[in-house]
Amino acid sequence: MKQYQILADEGWTHSETPPNRYHHFFVSISAPSDTISLLEQKLKECNKNFKHPHRDEIKWSKLNGRFFEDYKMLIDIFFDFWESHDELKYRQLFMDKKYAYSGEINPKDRLFKIYYQFIKHSFGFDSDYFKNLGIDNLLFKLDDYPDRERKKTLRAYVDSHYKTFDVKVDFINSKNSYIHQIIDIVMGAAGYYGNFKCCRVKGVKSKIQHICKIKLAKYIQKRLESIEATDRGTKVFNWYSNTGFVKGQNYNNRHKFKIMIWKFKPKEYIKDESFDNDKELSSLKVRRKYYIKKSVEECSIFDSHL
């Protein structure tokens, strides 16, 4: 029996003021089980070499000046491994408030309905490319939720959708999974970078932490850009747009490529023209670039890479 694992999590679903344009991020890292086990072990060993060993879960929200060197080390271990393992895949779904859903739905139901879409369309398990891998077992490892009824419904949905595979869905504590912690960091960086969080912070004391965060986010973006350039020959990487059509003769690409990104636009939506304010957007981009280039002792380790 050849098993394939899909580790996934979601983030940036909370409401903030001003609202985050890019939200409802769903991100997965997937590969055959032996590759996942090897990556998990390498990330676990990395913790032993940290300048400040972490006893608790490593998360984007906990990132501060003290831990930046450790976070970069962990990110480098992940990307260095990924560069030499083509079977490792990154999938991302997100929503854009420019296309606001116009229907009515319970917020918790909405979260899980988007999760259904992510699981249904993001992996290309019904493509000829994936079928030729000889996989007969799918193991989904999703970050745990307290809602038992919706977890039960999600399990039933996955079982019914992937009938040709032996499927198992586990809800796990991300504290016990370094790969889930990598997902949290990359997903956190994506939302942080695209929503210009560093440009909206007031107060000098907190600025240092946010400047370091934007530097790490930019570093992660550059490493993703390098992966995609090698894999697909692209010149520009964009966290916030679709990576290309995957229908018809190109359907195999849904699983083949290392990186696939999907901006999920609901069928019923109202277009919010306020996000087309070019003057404000240009100003935010200039400020973000300024903070990326700004020299700060706590995160100077990134400067030579940006």
C-alpha cells in the first residue's frame, strides 16, 4: 500500500480594522508518506540547533526579534529540502475582499465550505499524472477544531469525494507537527505581506518586530519565487493571483507543479471598488519597500538576502 499525506491548515480568517483584503488562506504541504516523514524529522532536528530552543509551538504570531535567527534556520531547512524533492507540493487557496460574497451563510459553515472546495479542487488526485504514481491511500492531517459535528461532516465529504482511494482524515494538534508549523509561518507571511501589516502599525516599540516580520515575509517570497522559477520557468511569483489554468490538456499540472495558488472567487459577489485605490496602494508599496530595506539590528541576518 502506497500512502500519500496532505497536511493542511487555515489562517487569516479573523476580522480586523482595517479589514484584511486577503483572507481565508488555506495552505497544504503534501507528498508520499516517506517524504513527509523525512521532512518532519529534519525539521525536528533543526530545533536542537536553535539559538533559543522552542518548547512551545512555533507560530508566525510568536515571531519576535529574539527568535528571528531560529525562524530563518527552520525556513531554510524546509526550502533546501524542497529544492531537492520534486514530489513535495505546496497548495494555497485564499479569498479577496474585493470580491465580497453577497449571500448569507453561517460564518462557521462558510469556513468549512471553503475547506471543501480546497480539498476538492487543489490536488489533482484524479489526474493521469497522479494516477501513474500508484498511490492507493490518502491520509489528510488537518489542524484540529473543537467543532465535532463539522469535523464529522468534513470526514464524510472527503470519503465520498475520493472513493477510488482508501482515505483517512485525522485532526491533529499542530504543536506536534513541525510541518504544520512551517505551514503556519508561510501562511502568516503571505497574509502579512499582502495586507501591508507593517505599514499600518503605530508606535516605535512594536515597529521593530513588524519590520523583522516583513523582512522574513519577503525572504520567504523570494524562496518561493526561486522554487517556481526552477519548476515552471516563471520570472515573477505572485502570492495573490492564480498560477494558471489547469483544465483540459493542462489538467495534469494541477498535481505536477510544485506550487499552485488559487484565488477563490464566489459565484455570488459584490465588487468592492475601494480596493482599486491606486494612490493608496502605491503609497503602501513604497512604505513596505522602505521597511524591507530598513536596517534593524534584531533582524539584520536577512539583509544580505533581500
